[in-house]
Amino acid sequence: LLAPSRMQFAESLVLQRMETGEKQGVDLPAGSEGIRYIRFHPTRPRFVYSSKVKDEDRFELHVCTLDDATGLWSADRIDLGEGRRMNHVNGCAYQFTSDGSMLLVKVVPAGWPSSAPAEPASTGPSVQEVTKGARKAPGRTYQDLLR
């Protein structure tokens, strides 16, 4: 799963009209563990969000649009194409362009594995032996590099 290691998800979504105070719940997609990364369209009554698929290492992208005729919100899945996955490693993987004409989505490169390798790249710390007569210096430790 290409996403930050600690993620929290919203488990429900309720939209409220500012003029009337009327509230409408938006159904989460079937099989969703929760939603995250809501991004609003700059000019129209619409927004997009990621839905974590339950028991799978992937997200789906959904768009929620206001129907002018009924005044109700409806959500639809956006198809990213065969084998494409969003890349949430550095935060939200999508955004609307400033004029709202397009939605830009960061995806994982084609052929990139969906799970971590069985063997880690490093099996332990790198140890160097100090030779006789070498200058002594403190060794730095960076917490986020230790695994």
C-alpha cells in the first residue's frame, strides 16, 4: 500500500446546506474501510475522495456531485485504468487544476509491485571496524533511518 504508515479514515460523510441547515448523508462505497483526502472542485458543487478498499492494499477514487434537479448528492467511482493505482506516499495523490477543468492524479509506475519485497534490502546495521591509529569521532544516529 503506497500510503503513509499511520492513516485515519472517516467512516461516514454528512453534507449540510448552509442556507437551510438540511443535512444529507452520503453512502460510502460498498466494501469501504473508510474515506480520506477530500478535495473540493474550485468552481462547481463537486468533490473527490479516496476510499480504502477493505482487506486489500488499494484505494479507489470517487467523485461526489450535486444533482441540480433533485438537490441530492451522488457518488461515483472514477476508473483510473487497468492496473493503475494511486500513489499516496507524499500525501494526497490528486488535485483539481486551478480552473477545475481537469483532475490530476499521481499513479504508481507500471509494473511496480503491489507489496513489499519478502527480504528487506538491509538485514542489519552497517558495521565498520576502526583501524589502529584512526581519528575518533562520534557516530550520529538518525531515528527515522533505523528499522
